[in-house]
Amino acid sequence: MESPMLISQRKFDIRVWVLFTMDARVYLFKEGYLRLTSVPYNLTQESIARPECHLTNNAVQKNFGDYGKFENGNQLSF
């Protein structure tokens, strides 16, 4: 993605819980969290191959030295 939405120049994803019932009701849990990458986003040729720059998954992020540098577990609650 050429210009994604960023937080502190880092990519993120949003995690929320939603319940859909059989009778078409929707319930949204008001708390959630954001998972962020460990390093700032950029599209240089060398950064394209760096998963810590693009993937927010904790299983990926925990393998890199900057994991948890900015937020505990690279997560922000809301």
C-alpha cells in the first residue's frame, strides 16, 4: 500500500470483538486494541523484505529487537 494510515509512522491493525446473532442483531464490545509494527513504515527496496516493518502479528514482531520498545507488546488499548 503506497500511503496507509499510520500511528507514529508505524503500521497497525485494529482488533475488536463483534457478535452477530441469528436474528441479525449486532453487538460491538466497546474495548479493543491496536497492534503496531516495531519500526516505521517505508517502501524502500530493502524494507519490503523486512516483516517487522509491515506485519503487525505478535508471532512475527516478537522475533525482532524493537518489539515492545514503544508500547508493551506493541499494543495500544482503546
